[in-house]
Amino acid sequence: MEILSMSDLQISLIIIGIIIIVAVAIFNWLQQLRYRREVQAAFEHKHDDILLDAHHSDEPFQRIEPKFNKKISDVTLDTLTPADDQVDLPTVESKKTSVTSAAHPTINIPQTSTSINSATTSPLLDYDSNTNYIVNIRSGSVIANTHIAKLLQRKFDFGKPVYWLGQHDKNEPWEEISNESNVDSDGYCHLKGCLQLADRAGPISEVNLSKFRDLVLDFASQVNASAECPDIVSAHEKAVMLDKFCAEVDVMIGINIISKDDGAFVGTKIRALAEASGFRLETDGLFKYRDDSNNILFTLNNYESSPFLPENIKSLTTHGVTFLLDVPRVAHGERVFDQMTHLAKIFSNTLGGIVVDDNRVPLSDSGLQKSKQQLLEIQTLMKKNHINAGSPSALRLFV
């Protein structure tokens, strides 16, 4: 039997290969170290936190009327009519075209009354007839949880979310009913069913409204209870108007950072900078900054089509990144916008990029201010129509 032995050339090639692998590993380690130093240097300078500075938070904003094709500030849910014109917002995108957003590690936004945990306020505040078709089921005796479980099983059958609230006794507080809480309960004597009238997919259909009403009437008959169900036709008209209103305010404000002279940003540097500022890379390929309640304030995504997937970000290069703020889903949007703008400038300086709008035109401070004023206009309109941006109701509608 012949014993094969490696030649000097083969041994030399193996040694050279090992040296190259070690050299690449050392190079990557040095690059990471350099990026971390640059990131730390970028954040060493202390900046005023607009959200925590009482002077800024109390100071009235100077109103600069945004240039809309129509005056959405005069529109209410009671007077909404179909419109051919679309809102014309520089550096603002319709939600139905693209997504992204970002934030700063010092953001600490105070909660509004609509976002306080239901343990301290009635869940009735979160469900109103503006955005829901609400039915009432009343019984002279307790409706057993086994019967209520049948209602909960049908909550996904109507094209839009259904939420059930219960009251053990007329003097007891209301609570939202889940499968878990229903199992542990002794039943309820008063139920409210809240069928959402619209979301980003459009308004609820008249057919689904009728199906839900029929379910409620049949259930009430089975448990010897009375049921109150609003008129289906008027509820559907309300759903259509709500959907048109939501389309008017459903916008995102974006800030792009692109490379200079057709250069590229490397994924490792983007990730180091993003994580140092408080972002977390999630499985959908977006860096997301969340508040203490786990709500997304804004995100950072790739300016190009490829997502920032954890498994390929080390080898990824891109010509830009984009910050986006989902206006109707964020409370105190003007303050979050200021933080996003501040952070975008840090990224621009650290990465050596340029701040531009969606047409790749350099974005000046006055341009950013116009976008901020347009954001204020949208959130004011939402408040006027009793749907506060970032509230539980808004988070359900704009999903």
C-alpha cells in the first residue's frame, strides 16, 4: 500500500491559507474597534434632550402652514367627502408606499391618558363608536364563561378585529376579556362587543357587519339576554368615512442619508452606530427604536432594497440609510421628530454622508422644519377628530 505524503508546495499553500484567514480576522477586529471608537466619539458631545427639557416642551411652536393641495385642517369625520387631490408633503410618504423610522436612547415620552395601562383606567376609554361598531348584551343573571368562550372563538371571523369587554356586575369596573381571563372568571352580566370599522386594509364590509350583528343576536337569544345593535347601513357609512379620513393622515416622514461620490457604507459600521444609539436589529431587517412600552418610535432601514438581516450585515454595503417616522402611530410626534433629526445628523457626520429628501436633493434645516410643521398639522387634525396619534385607538387603526 502506497502512503501519500504532502509535498512542500502543499504544505506552503496550507500555511499561507492559515495566515490569510488569521489576517482577515485581525483586520475585521481592528475595523470593529475603530468603528466603536468613532461611535463613542460621536456621542461624547452632550446634547439637550428636547423631551426632558421643560423649557422646550412648554414653548409654543411657530406655525408654518404646510402647502397642501387641499386644507385637511378643515376636515372632520362628520364632513368627510371623497377627494381627488392628495396631500402634497415634501419628504413625507404615504404609508401605503413604504416604511421606516428611528430614535435616540434618551427618549422618554410621557404617556397620554389614552395610553395608560387599563389597570388604572377603564378600557371603555380605548373603544369608542367613532372607530368601532359597538354592541351591548345585557343579562339579568351571570352569563357563564363557557358561553362567552364561543364568542371569543369567532373574533377573527369578520375581516376586522373584534374586542370584548365585560362587567361582572353593574357596579363593577369594565375589563377587557381574553381567552385567559375568561377561563379564570365566573362570567359576566354585561358584555360589549367592539368590531373595528377600518384599518390600513380599508373599511369593514356591510356583509361582515351583518354577520357580526347576527352572531350577537343569536348569542343573546341563547343565553336569555337582551342585545342592542346599531343600524348596519349607518355603521358602514361611518366606516367608509373613517377609512377616507385615515387615508388623509396616514403618512410617514423620511430622512435619507446617502453616501458621497457614489461611495458606500459598510454594514458593520451602520450596526455599531445604530446599536450605540439605542436601536435593535429585528428579524424583519429593520433597526427599531422602541419606548419603555415597547412601541416603535421610528425605524432605520436600508435605502436600497436589501434588508439589514443579521446573517448578512457583516458583508453588506449600501449607498444609504433611511429614517422614517410613522406619524399616526407616534405620540408627541414633533418631539420624536426632533430626536430623529438630531440622530440623522449624527449618522450623516459619522458615516460621511449627505442628508437628502426622496428626490436625492440635499435637505436643509428649513426643509426639515416644514416637515415638522406638516406633522403637527396632521396630528392636530387627528386630535380634532378624537383619534390621538399614538393612542391605543390609532395603533389599532393604522396597522
